[in-house]
Amino acid sequence: MNPNLLKITSIPISIEVNVTNGTLKAPEDKEPLKIDINRTPGGYKMKSRPAKINIDTYAARSSMGYGEYNAADFNQKEADRGFKIAYQGVARIVSEGDQLARGVSPSEIAAQQMRAGATIETAIDFLPKGGADVSFDKGTLSINYTPTDINIDWENINSSVVEFVPGNIEFIVKERPRVEIEYVGEPIYVPPSANPAYVPPKKLNTKG
């Protein structure tokens, strides 16, 4: 089983922050203001936790008899099984070749295998009986904004008239967080003969 058939991409949130500072306007024909301004910068803290996807393939693996195996153990077990089948096949071919060299006909060899109860494995059922259990944990976003603190000490406030234009802060969500899941494996055809590249298994000729 290839554990990398799903390509999962987590797209974080994208936020644009536009800040417009406050301003003071005074008439040009008036005496300039004499002020003392103490400014404590503000700011914001943003904490984001991306969405999380959980995939549990235990049920799918259990349906094939591999519930207790992880990916590495599963690959090792299938490799050992493949070597075993290959060795058995080589041994059978050597035995049949030895019999042919002694003059035994192919039909007699096939009959011997049938009498001995030999079986030839032509297909392997490698599809799980159930799918993976997929669950999602929602992402979170928290923003703590502290506005700028301005302390103004007017020295000649009575001689001038001013207009204060307050500042502004704007948050624009340019892209929402999301999780993209892409299946990158080969198509699965049911029945297998629906596959354009399907090659039917060869039939064993037991008549000689």
C-alpha cells in the first residue's frame, strides 16, 4: 500500500492591514498651535492555528489483515511474500524443466500438478473492504488589537482652533484558510477489465 496517494496542502489565512494615522488640521491664518504630543504606539497580535486533517487507515488495513502493521512493516511483509512466491515459482520451473529433459510430456506434468493439488495464483485481491476514516479539526484565528495612545498637552489652545481627524485601521481578509486534498494515485477500475490497459490472465493448457 502506497501511503502517499493523497497530497494534502494547508493554505493559511492571508490578511491585509491598512492603517491611516490621525491628523490635526489648523487654519492657516491662525497662530500655529504649540502642543506637546506623547505617543505610545499600539499594535495587534494575531494567533492562527491552521486546520488539521486526521486520516485513520486502521479499518482499511484491518480489512486486508494488516491492521497491526504500519507502512514500513506492511512493505516488508509484502516484500517477503513476493520473494517467497518467486522462489516457489523458480523451484516449480526447475522441476518442470528437469522432467521435460527426462522426456515427460507437458500434459503429464500438468496432470501431476493437478493430482498433487497444486494451484497457480493468477490474481491478488489488493483492495481494502472499507475506506479511511477522515476527520477535520477546524482552524482558529484570534486578533488582539491595542490602539495607539496619544497624550496631547495644549499650550495655546485658546488662541487657535484645530480639527482632529482620527485614524483608522482596516483588516482585509484576502484569502481564507483551507485544506486542499488531491488524489495522486492511479485510477482504480472496477471491474479490472474496465481498465484500457487491462490484459486478461493467460489460461493454463492442461491438454498437452
